[in-house]
Amino acid sequence: MAPPTAGLHHVTAIAGDPQRNADFYVGTLGLRFVKRTVNHDDTGTYHFYFGDNRGTPGTNITFFPWTDDGRQGQFGAGQTRDTAYLISPDSVDYWLDRLADHCVDVEEDDRFGETVLRFADPDGIGLELVASADAADSPADPWPDSDVPAEHQLRGFHSATLAVAEVDPTAEILTGVLGYEREAEIEEDGKRRVRFRTQDGGPGSVVDLVETDAGRGQMGVGTVHHVAFTAESVADQEQYIEAYAEHGLEATDPIDRKYFTAIYCREPGGVLFEIATTGPGFAADESVDDLGSRLTLPEWLEDERAEIEASLAEFDPDAVPGADR
């Protein structure tokens, strides 16, 4: 039996304009631009990572900016609806004011006894800030150069909300493969929202499943590509591969992503699940002080650097807020 996951590792989505993407996540949300590399499976596309000061697992939202065709995604079943970050309960007013100052429309709500601020990024990716006591236990390392004061910075993930046509098939994978436990259920707009939490709880431990009548979503700009969960080692990943197989699903072999090793499997509801190791981390090819300061490539792509750089979309890293700090 595979060990229970510790929770969310990262979330990867598809953006449009790379400059606008970086401006929002650094300049508006105050995250650090921790890694600028390329999609290893499509080297003509950037892969941006935004997280805490060190890019700690459980704090990073990542993006493939699609600029060649700009194909818009269509939200529907089998997709991540919202990615939620933790904030301190004392930070709600700060974030309401900050988002308003940056012309971001926000809906404030209460869910499972916690204040939720819901909004979207410039490409339409659903985001939430959840005011929770779990923020105090977060391993997130505040970024000293952020425009957001340390006490109000995002404290890593709270949860991911997955939209599915039926709850039970995806719930079986969460509980039977990843070790989540069903915690609570409410009704929202006439549909079920079922909450699952990892056995240890704490930051990044929550996945919510929400029912939707929408048809299967279509991947493109403004949609989430995959959700990644945490594994401690490749040996653990091998156990997850076996656990998927026991549920009739086929996962990939472990793939070296330079900063972690990953396996992938599409669960029955249509969401692409990744399971990623905690190491070696983003300091594998840059010092912590220099994270995100240059285009990094894994050694197996370094010989193609000139060709890769020539194929990438126009992007000025020096224009990103905080680049000159």
C-alpha cells in the first residue's frame, strides 16, 4: 500500500501572455519568481514557477504560457476549478484592499467556517485566498523582497477544488491511492461539495470535489493542466504506480524533471494527477539568492540552448516587479 501523500506539491496551469502572467503573480500576489525554464516536453514554451522565497513544495503555482496559437480553454468537468492559498485570518482586510487597488474583482464568502476570497487571474484561472489557522503552521518561507509584508504573504496552498461530473470515482482515487480521508460535505448552488483532507492535515492538505453539469472541459489558456501531490521519494512513487494499477489505472514511469521526479495518471473524473518528489528542489542549479534570475535548462537540453532561446516568446525578465531588488 502506498504511503499517504502529505498533500499538494504544485499546480500547473496554462497562461497566455508571459509578461502579464509574471506581473500578476509577482506584482499583485507578491510571490517570488523562483524558476524560469521551459516545458521539457515542449521546449518552445516557457515554464514559470511562482512560490515562496525558496520554492518550497506546496507553495508553487506554475505556468506554461501558450503564445503561438493562444487557444482558449473551456472550463468543464475533469478540471481544476480553483487553486486556494492560505492567508492569516488577520490578513483578510489587507488582501481585500490590495486586490481592489490592483483592480481585481473579489467575492467574499464563508465555507466550512473559513473566510474565502475568490477571484481570477488575468487569464481566468480561478484563485482563492482562505483565511485559516493552518497558515500559522505553514513551512512557507516569506520572500524578503516582496511588496507584500511578510505577515500578509501567501502561506502556501490551502486546497484545490476539482470539478467532476460524479464525485465517487475521483473520491475512490483520493482515498484508495493517495490516502485522503473524507471529511465533510455541503451543498452549493444545488450541487455537492465534498471535502477530503490528508491524514496529517495542515497546510496544503485539502482537496474539494464539486459536482458540475458542464461537459468535459477543453485544455487551453485559462485552464489548469494538472495538480501535483507530494511523494517523499521515487520508491514511494513506485508504490503509487502499483496502487493506481490496483484501481485499473496506468501511471507513467518516474520522469526526471530536474527539480523533482514525477509520475502522471489521469483519474476517472478526467483530472490529470501528478505525484512529485520533494527534492532535489530549485537550488539544484541556482543559489537561493539567484532563483529565477536566468533561463535554466536541464543538462540534457543545454546543448540546444541557442535554438530554444530563439524559439521562445518575447519576455523581459527585468520588467517583472521586483526584478531589480
